[in-house]
Amino acid sequence: MNYSEALNYIHGTYKFGSKLGLDNIKDLLNRLDNPQERLKVIHVAGTNGKGSTSSMISTVLRKSGYKTGLYTSPFIEVFNERMQIDGTMISDLELAQLTEIVKVKVEEMVSEGRAHPTEFEIVTAIGFLYFEKNKCDVVVLEVGLGGRLDATNVVTSPEVAVITPIDLDHVAYLGDTIEQIAAEKAGIIKEKCHVVSYPQKESAMAVVKRVCEGRGAVLTEVSFETLKNRNSTLEYQRFEFEGKPYQLSLIAPYQIENAAVAIKTIDVLREIGYSISDLALQQGLKEAKWMVRMERVSSDPLVIIDGAHNVHGIIGLREMLRLHGKDYFVVGVMGVLEDKDVTHMLDIIVPELQGIITTKPDNPRAMAAEDLKKMIQGVPVLGAFDSVELAMALAMKIEADYGKPPLIVCFGSLYMVGRARKWIIEKT
């Protein structure tokens, strides 16, 4: 099996759907000799901020000399992004080799009458094999969907369970209340494990606390009271937390809160025996990167790409524009999935824009550009293109208006912004 054949096989299993539950992944991993049982794992769940927080934690661990695996989803440009060791993506050759090993076990399961594993279950199994084969000291493992029934939740004894901000999302799968969704996220909390949580809404925090108490888990609830001297620009952010200075290259204002969660996670890891210096912590946070989270990808014109695909993400984008957008003629390029709360998202972001171009993500659940256009009120719609490339080509031609230089903000579905990012980098 070569790389192309491996990707075709993995993506070909999309037809088996996205099923929550652990029976299939446990069976598959058991046939692979349970590689996850030989890994030390930091398990990260939440509605928003999982990827950024995971990147910060993994970069700090790498700076501290630990061979660190990072498992995330979805990918933005190339599939290999989903599995990294010390900041380097899995090679095409190794992905092909491990996919072939997993494929044999999947065929064995099906021949015995077992249900075919889903795409995410297969990818998760490949990831565990990859990290175990390469003898990672620790793996930062991002949940795919929810937590309790997510395929990553075969981990039985995480070093730390980290819960980032919880909000309404994926309600068809996880429940339509904050409490129900919090219960799903809190499913990664295991007996007597260490837990670090973002300071959630009161109803969500009550659920997390109740689960921790029931399982004898040690909870660290992050407080932002000591977050001080915040200085945010379109190039970096500086802040103090618990009396110590830090700098981020991630420019979204909410990344400072995510950094505080990462710092407290590092504190817990220190408590249980990890050797992490203050210098490694500071350098790790400064060097941490995360694609398409308010990522500056062009300076002329100024273009920021942001995977703000739900209400919580759109609020973060609004705060950035309120901080830095007043000196620019701000034009949005937006593409979303139709199962999102699009009306609410538009209510939040449209007042910050001087113009908008609509487009369509490459996904079966995508909203057509013309349908999104019809929902927009209060700002000129400059164009509607189902082609992301055509939408970006128009946006890049926007000229200064009202004496202000243009700021192009491309946001919405990760399926769309990843494509936009690739197009911009190739062009510029």
C-alpha cells in the first residue's frame, strides 16, 4: 500500500458514518495489541480551543525535552497534520505502512461479522500505533467529538484530562443543553485522575465538578483573576499570569485564556513528576502555532484566516475586530455548514464588517453561497461564489476605502478556511 492508496482507504470508510461508541474501537485496538495502553496521554476535550490548547501543551513538553506526540482533527491542508511527533508530521511512508496493518485487522473484524469501524476509529487506531511504535514519552490527544463515547476515550488512565470551553455544538449528537454537552465532555475524566478545566459557565462547571467528585478525580479549575497586563497586536500578545510574563504568537484574544489553561496543565504535570522549567514554558507558549485560528497569512493585503465555525468562535473573532479592526476597511469571506446557528453567527459578526463575500465549504453539509447571501442584512454582499478560490480572488482585489487599508477576514468552516489558506499561500 502506498500513500495515495492509504488515503483512499481511510477516506473511503467515510461511508460507514460517524458512530459514537467504544465497542468497535476497543475490538480493533485489542487486535492490534492495545498500543494505547503503553502510552502516557494528556487527553483534551471541549467545544472550542482544543487544538490551540493541545498545541501549546505539546510545544512546551517538546521544549522540555520530552518526545511528544500530538493527535488532532480535522486536518487543514494535508492529512498528515493529524499525527505529529515533536512538531513533525507523520511521513507518507509510515502512514501507508500503518494503514495497511490496521486494514488487515479491520477486514478480520468484518469477516467475523463485526461492524466496520468508522473513519475516525481507523485513524485513531493508526495514531496510537504511530505514537507507540515511535516510543513517545507523552501524547497530547485531542478528542474528536464529545468525549464520553469518542474513539479516543479508550484511554483508561490519562496523565491529565483537560477540558477547554464548553458551549452548544454538535447538538444532534451530544444533546441540546449545556449540561448534556458538559456531561459528554466530562466523560474523559477517569477514576482518581487529574483534571484541569477552563472556568466554564456555572451549569457546565457544576457537571464537571459532580463527575470529578463521583470519580475521585482531582480538579484544578483555572481562574483568570491573575491575568494582567494584556497587550494584543496583530503580530503577538503579551500578558502576565500568576505574576509571570508570557508571550504568544497566536493573536486571537481568547488564546490568552487558552494559554492559562495550558499553564495550569503544565503545573499539574510538574506536580506528578514532569521536569518543565519556566524557560521551557515561556518558550513553548511563544513558539506554539495553530493554523487558521486568527492566523495572519498575508500582509499585502492584510489577510487573517479564522476557523470560527460556531457562535463561540464568532464571538472571539468579533473581539479581535473590535480591538484591531477600527483602522481598516474590513471585508469578510464567510462559508459555513448549514447545521450551524448561522443566524446568530451573522448577528454577531456583521456589525463589525464593511462588506462580505459568501462561499461554500467542500462538505456535504455545506450551505450554498447564494443561500448564505440571502440571510445577510445590514452590510453589502460583494459576491457569492460556491468556489472558495473565486471568493478569495475577489477579496484579494479589494482596495482601500474611506482612507483605510483593507483587512480581509476569511472565516467559518474549517473545510473552507483550510482551502482558502492554501490558495492564498500559493498566490502570495
